[in-house]
Amino acid sequence: MTPLQLQCVLAVADGLHFTRAATEVGIAQSALSHQVAALEAELGTRLFDRTSRRVRLTPAGEALLPRARAVLAELDRLRTDVVAAGGAVAGRLRVGTVPSLPDLRLADVLRGLRRRHPGVRTSVVVRSSDVTLAAVRDGTLDVGLAGFPLGVPPAGVESRLLAVEPHVAVVAADDPWRTRRRVRLRDIASRPCVDYPAGTGGRRQTDEAFSAARLVRDVVVETDDLPLLLDLVRRGVGTALLPGSSVAGAPGLHTLAVPDGPARRSYVLHAGDGASAAARALLAELDRHLPGP
């Protein structure tokens, strides 16, 4: 079993297409097929069911994926730490983030990291908080930036609190509430609402707030796409309840304080003592950009 074989399997699994996977890995399709077949022969089982029309993971393939991702991530950390031992920080850095963060411009942080450590190659993915937490926990992300309800600290990883941010009510700029500065949960419950999908981290804290207040609201549209969510509000489809940073600078909207509403705690997540040199460099850069006490 080689890193290249694992890389080939993951590339096929991500797109379920051998030709595109070969392009992603940077080898010929025949070479990629050979690598996958060699690993299947070593394991004694098929990882993919292949026909002329489709590629599908087998149960064995599904079982392999998380371990393969973790192995390749650990190899990247190993390379980074060995180089760092020689006085330089270099290698790959995988970062996951929610779409909005209070008091933090991630682009500025990454620019600072680039200036201090030009050998680091960073990839950033935008994911929900729950997915980001799981990926940091299993080692497929080095650092995560995520938000969780008050009283629910992230488990299974090292974490550092970035900010506590109250939710605001979001309505269209021409909404009848445009002259108001604050509303309460019971006011919002009287209107159609738009929100993230039920059960997601972005939605859970809002549902818990309404439940604690013994209120029921009507969520008429659910989406995990923040720009679409804000556009639905602009068009008068419904009222949203979101962290303030999610709305900052967005045109055509009016926000109102919600004194009895929920709040989000934003954290930076990492592997603690097991964090790579590149991850530790990013954590140090974050410290330079966060507001002081």
C-alpha cells in the first residue's frame, strides 16, 4: 500500500470518475487504474463497482476512505514537521471555515502567514461547523474555524474561543420593521422564516432558542447556501435569525437586535500537541490578528 495508491482511490471516490481522477492526480488514466487495481489486489477486495456507465464505491471502499484521508494527512504533517525541524515551516495546510467569522478577516491572516512562511501551501474549504469539527477530529483538516451554541463546546479536539456573537433578525431594507431597532423572538415567530436546514449547526441554536421560549415558527425555505438565504430575505420570502457577521456589509438588508435571541461562540479548532508545524504557524498568525482583551 502506497501513498499514491491511496491518493488515486480518494480522487476516484471524490468524483466517481476515473478520467477526471487521473487529471486531478496528474497521471494517465491507465496508470491510475493500475494503482487502484494493485491496491484492490493487496486488500483482496474490490473498492469500486465499475460498469461502462457508472462507478460506485463498495462497502469496503466506503470503509477505506476515512482511514486513507487520515493517513495522507498524517504524512503531510510528517513532512511539514521534518522540514520545520531544519528551521523552515513548509508543506500543506488544510483549513476549514464557516462562511462568516466575527472580528476576523481570514484573507489577512493567510496573507500574513504567506509573508512569514512562503513554503506553506494552504487550501481552504467552506463547510458547516459540524463537518469542520469532524474533519479536524479525524485529521483531514489541520485547523478549523467554526461556531457552536453557548454551552456546547466542541468535543474531541483542542479549541480556542475567538468570539461570542449574538444573533440578529434580518429583514429586507423595505420591510415594515425597517424603522425598528430591536424585536423579540415572539415577534419573529409571528412571521414566515428562512433558515439553514434542520439539524445543522447553523440552525440548531436557533431552534433551541425558540423551543426554550415555547414558541413555534414557520420555516418556509431551508438552504445551506448563505448568499441564497440572504437573497430570500431581500425578496421578502421570510425573516432570518443569523450571527451578525453573516450579514455584515450585505446590501438591501436591515438588521435588528434580538435581546432574548441565541448567540454563537466561534472557535479555532486544532489537534493540540499533534498539530503540524504549518498549523502551529497559522495559530500564531491568528493570534496576531485577533482583537486584544
